[in-house]
Amino acid sequence: MCRMIRDLATLNQFLIALVSNPEMFRPSSCDTCRRSGLWFHGVYHRKNGRSLDALDRRDPIPIPRFLCPHCGVTCSRLPEFLSPRRWYPWCRQAEVLLLILAGISDRQVSLQVKISRQTIARWWRWLDESGTLFMFHLRSLFPSLGRLSEDAAFWRETIRSPGFASAMGSICRQGVIVP
């Protein structure tokens, strides 16, 4: 199951959807036992992360949880702008990756964006290790990316359009685990 919900690109969109249409967050079936009928199981609060936009610094934000009555497993779904397993939002990760792709050293990027060199190196390793699989899926979803053979050009174009969050959400919906 993809944990990311499409078309919720900002915190304001997410908060409005949470109030006006909470059912959109309910998964159609349990990821573990594949049975339907998940129950709303409260919320947990997650920090918005280190967003670039000072207006989106409202912490913590509520994330709805759901319980499977059949197997007892809980799950949640996140708006597309939040990375499921990372502190920083996709837009911040994209900024760092663009700087690395431009040939700027980890140290210089770290000083510029105020993110540790270890985190930057870990993101780059992740993209290097998973990049081939991600590129395969993205080329099938976005044909315009198919013309780009060089990895650096591919990722620059992916970050530009459709955008890193949208690209990672699309990969997630294909069944591939993204952080």
C-alpha cells in the first residue's frame, strides 16, 4: 500500500482535506491481511519537518491512523509533501540533490543548506542504490523522461517536472517502497 496521498502538496491542502474529507485517508484494505473495513483509530502527531516555508512550520500536525479489525495492524497515510520515513520534506531533499547534481561537494552543500554531511551522503547513497529502479518506473509513468539517458540530467528534469514529491508518490503507488 502506498502511504502517500496524491494531490496534497501543501500543509494547508492537507489540513483542509483532513477536516472536509477525512474518508480520503482511509485505505481500501489492510496492507497486511488485504481485508477491507479498516476503522478510524485516532491520530498521531508528526512534526512537519524542516520545511523551507516558514508558514508551513506548524508543528505537530495530526496524521490519521486506521486499525484493521481482522489482524489488529494499524496504518496511516501521509500527504504527498511529507516523506514517509524522513524528517525533511521532499522539497528540501530535492534542493540538496540538485546542488549535489550540480557538482557541489557534500561539505559545501551542508554549509549552504544547514543539513549534516552525513544526512546528505545518506540521501545521495539512497538515490544511487535505488536510482535504477526508480528511473525504470518513472520512465514508464512520464514518457518525457525516457529521452534522458544521463542520470544527472534525468534527476534534474524529474525534480523540475513532475517534481520530486510527485515522482516519489508515483513510484510509491507502483508498489515500490520510498523513504
